[in-house]
Amino acid sequence: MTSNVSNNRKPVIIAALAGGWVADAASLGLHWLYDSQRIHEVGGQSPEFLPPKSDYFKGGVGYFAHGGKQSGDISHYGAATGVLTDSLLASEGKLDIRDYQRRFRAFFGPGGHWRGYIDNPTRVTLDNLNTIEQKAIEHAQSTTTTELTEKQKRILVQKVLPYTRRLSGEQLAAPVRRAINATYPETEVQEAGVYLAETIDRQLLPESGADDMQLPAVSKLPPLVACYCGSDKLMEVTETAVRVTNHNDEAVAWARCAARLLDQLFRGEPLSAALDAATPEAPDPENLNKARSGSLLDAAGAGDTFGRTCYLHEAMPVIFHILSHADSYTDAVRANIQCGGDSCGRAWIIGPAMAALHGVGGERGIPLSWLARVTDADTLFADIESLVNGTWAPTEQENEPKGCPVQ
């Protein structure tokens, strides 16, 4: 943790992170149903934690994306937040871009754990990571000065890739030599392999994201803000992390706005002050100020005015409206669902913000029963506690990939 927050703020931040998971899972059943009237018909005044069903979308405008999911499951937004959380845990609260990219690729790519909807930034990021790696391989092969056969070049690439995908810099040489020695005991071939590995490593880019301005740019931010809360590096690491999946200047600007908002709330600033501090970071501060006006919570009206889709210029004003007018965590989550559209994406700012303000339990905090309804809640919340409290598990040595080192 590079956070500068005091120990007495840590329970607040833990509650805030839990608020993101709960709000996401609560919104899944009606996610991407755009018709507020249909949402009311299906969910009434308590639309949270409905099991995803295609029947809900009949007669309404929307896209049913979560077939096979159950009540309490998280969306693809939550899954991506979990990947960044795992990376931060493995890196003791510091952002390690190579580790984050590797975990993202392993989780969402072929053979990964994720079963569910893949959004555009994720799909393009996976393609970009493959393209970046292939270009790095081609550069390394074309610049090596060792005389190698085409067969040797292919085998050496197969030998080194498992290492360049999880190690970097000075970590590479020794394990790469050992892996190559199993096939080629010649020193010059081993050194050529080390050159390939180190050259590939230097050519891999941190900016692997899609040119995309949608909510995945900001939905993963809460655990990152928790780790860098109060740090002068927060804006820098926010941009770096966002460009892994959303390599777009406008997306970065909206992410800075969201990160500033959460940072202020995590540190204990009042909501009005946090919104004031975040607004100048936004590409469209005028709409954010407009969204805060008035005295009544009207999420459906905010959706009509600003939009309900995944684009940040629509979602962020709706988020600001709900935060400015909701009296409790429950009211905010329900209003977000009733607005319609990309409720799960918006939930990852609304949930943590409201939980930072109102905590857990009582009339205004996260209902205890809602915490229990999240799938795998015990594991998710234990990871949150470890991340915020800095109770890192012993890390496994990763100098040698498990099994056969040929891919």
C-alpha cells in the first residue's frame, strides 16, 4: 500500500470497496435494459438481485448479455476489477503493469477463467496484447546477430515466451538459460535466447488498451484508489492503469475525475467537496454541474437527459446526479438500476462512493443482507481486507513457470 490514509479510515475504505461488489451484483439482473417503465414492471420498488432472465427484456429496449448467470453473480466489470485487485495483492499494493496485463490476458483470454460477456475494450485489449507481443518477437528475431536456423528461432521463441509473459528485466536471463539448456547446451544459442527474451521484454508496451471511451475505463478504479489514496502518484497510476484497457485521452480524463472523487471520499471529505474537487478533471464539467442541480432524485430523468449507455460522457453525469440526490446506499443502488442502461458499469462508482459515505448497516449504509447475497462474498471481502490492511499472503516464487517451459 502506498496510501497515506490513517488507520481509522481503513474500515471506511473496506466498506467502500465492498460497496462496489454489492452494487454490481445487485444490478446484474436488469443490466442493459434501457426501458425504465419495463424495469419498474419487472422489479417494482426493489429491483435489486433479480436473477438474469431474457424474459425481462421482452417488450423493452435492451440487450440481454448475462445468460447462465445467477442472482448474486458479478458482471464482467466486477470480473475485471477482480483481476486488478489480484494484481495489486500480488504486488503488495503497487501497480505493476506487466503483472496486470498478464493476469488480464490469462483471465479473459483463451483458456482463462471468465465465462460471460466480453466487452469491446476487453476484446480489443486481448487482440492488442497479442499484436504487441508478436511485433516484439519479430523485432527480436530480426535484430539478433547470432547465426540461427529458422527451426532454432522458432524453438527459442517457444522457450522464452513463458518467461517474458511473467518476468521482466534482470529476472529473465537465468531461467531462460536453464530452459534453453534442456534442448540446446551450446552457450551461443543460450545467449541468443537471452537476447530474444530481453529484447521482447523491452518492446512490450504498457498502453495495450482499445481506443474506447466507455465505462470499463473507470469501473476498475476503486481498488487502485484504495492503494494510492492520498498519494501524489494517484493521477499518474490512474492514467497508466486505464491505458491498459482504454488507450484514449477522453477516457483517461473521465477516469481522473472518478479517481479524484473516490480519493476525496475515501479520505473523509464531504460529498459536496469531493464532487467539487472531481469536476474540474472532467472533459465536460458543465454537464456534471447540471446533473447536481435540483433537489429531487430522478435517475430515470437523468438518463433521459444525459443518456444511459456505456459511454462515459453519458454515465458520469448520471452518477453525479444519483450521488448528489440519494439519501442512502440502498436508494442510490435502486435509483441506478431504475435509470436503466449500463447500471453495472455505473455501480462501480456509485456503490463505493455511497458506502464510503454511509458505511455498512443502519438506515443509510449497505444492508447486511445484501452483503451476504454476493456470490463468493467471503473470498471477495477477505481480499478487500487484505488489500486495504496490507496483510499480504506469502508470494509464490515465479522464476520458473510450472510444467513444460515450451509453449
